[in-house]
Amino acid sequence: MEMDKIARSMQARSYNSREAGSLLASQMKKALFSTSVQKILSQSSSYERAICSDDGSGHSLDTIELGKVLSKTKDTLGKSLDILGMDACLMSNLEVAYQAAPYVNYIIASEEEEPNEGWPYESVLKILVDLPDIEIPDFSSQLVKGYIDYYKNIGQTGVTQSAFNLSKVKEASMTLDVLGGMLIDHMPDAATEIWKAQRKSVKFFRNTLWDINHFLKELSEVTSSNEVKDATKQAKAAFMAGPNKFVISESHFGSWFDYCCGASIYLMPPPGNISKYYGDLDFSKEIKNWPLMLQKYHESP
């Protein structure tokens, strides 16, 4: 089988007949490019490899590749997409938004894992039927409301939805660049404070993504540095939902998300390993203090 040949040629670690059967029974067998399969199998464990597969399309699509697809889309259309609706789990993420920003005006996405039903298309698209001339920001906010209202009506709790204005993503992200620099200067004490804040704030997907504002709230309460406290205040203001902000609309159903702003960020705590691909993201290349802070956090005693 081609997948077995690729796995053997790469000497994929911990690859066995059980995983081979699982992958061949999944949508990954439809992958168009051997390079996608190679990237998945290059992960150091079957756990890491599994999360690289997109069951919806049958292909591997990471954040960098998403940016490439959107770039091609913009070239084809001759303009940016008005709205990118992400009917997928965990996509209400700052790094994803940053990667998409050159090619998309607004993103609608969920911070938490989505219910199996996904988007209630009939009800949210009815907005366009009823209001065909609605402005894009208003439509984005109505999509967020319609999604949450649908799940409230059927009694499905634990759901989130957000709308991002991507023209504001760099401005908001720069506040985290400042905060990252302050945290670096405050190491090693900052490492303990970051961990304390993480323990109390909302996280997603196996301790990899944290809600930005809830983390900032908890960090401001435990830090002993006035500079860090001031920087958290500025960043928190930048990620509060509102008109003409980065997060223009946020809604949820479930008290667990009451302190959430609707946007997550990658904040892998030690002893877990920082993704070796994190530094390749546009966010990491331009908001340099955040990935550097993450590295210093892991290196602290």
C-alpha cells in the first residue's frame, strides 16, 4: 500500500499495522499529495499524526497551507474574501486569523470543538434571504447570534462562536508582542505566574489553546510585576468584543465560557513540546516576542 511505503521510507516512529488500518479507513486515504501524507507521518507519535488529518475534506490542511489556499483564492477572485466561515473545531484562533488576514476580511469560527451538527445553515443563511443588503460586519455578527441561538433552542450547551475583523488582527496582536517582552524580562518568576494563570483559565484541545482574555485576567491577578500587569490590561482591552474591534462579536452557551473573549492562542505548557512548526507561522514571524516568551517559559527552572 502506498501509505505503508511512505511510512517505511520515512521510518515513521511508532507506526504499526493498527494505525495503518485506522488511517486507511479514514478520509486520509483520499489525500491528493504524497507530501501531505509525509507531513502527517513525520509527527513523532500516532497521537500527533492523527490531529493533522482533516476528516471533512480528506486532505491534510495546516495553518500555513490554509494561507496558501486563501492566497490563491484571492488571486483568482481579484479581491479578498468578505467572510470565511469556518465550520470546523477550534478555528477561532489568533494564529489562524493572522495567517488568513491578507486574504480575508472577516472570519466566523468556534473557539471550542463544534457539535457534530456543525453550522445550522438553513437558519443562518436565512439572514441573507431576509436582509440581502445587510452590511458584512452586521451579517457576521448575525451569523454568530444565529449559530448560538440554534443550539440554545435545542438545548445543546458548550458551544462558542465568534466574528473577527481581520483588519484589526495585527493591532490586537501587537499588544501580545508587548506583553511577551515584559514576560521575558520578568523570567523566571513569570514562568510560575504563567502556569498559575493557565491552571485557572479556559483551555481547549488537550492543553494547547487558551482563551486570550481569561488567561490575561488570571495572569494580571497573580503577577508581581507592575509592567506585566499594565501590559495585560492593554492586551485585554484589545481583545474585548465590540464594534470596530478585532473581535466584533462573541457568543456562547455554557457558563464555562463566561470569561472568554472568543479568541484563543497557542500556549503549550511544559513539559509538553512546543510545535516545531509554530515558528513558521506569520504570527510567529511578526509577533516575535510571543514565541520567544513561550520558549523562555519552557526553559525556566
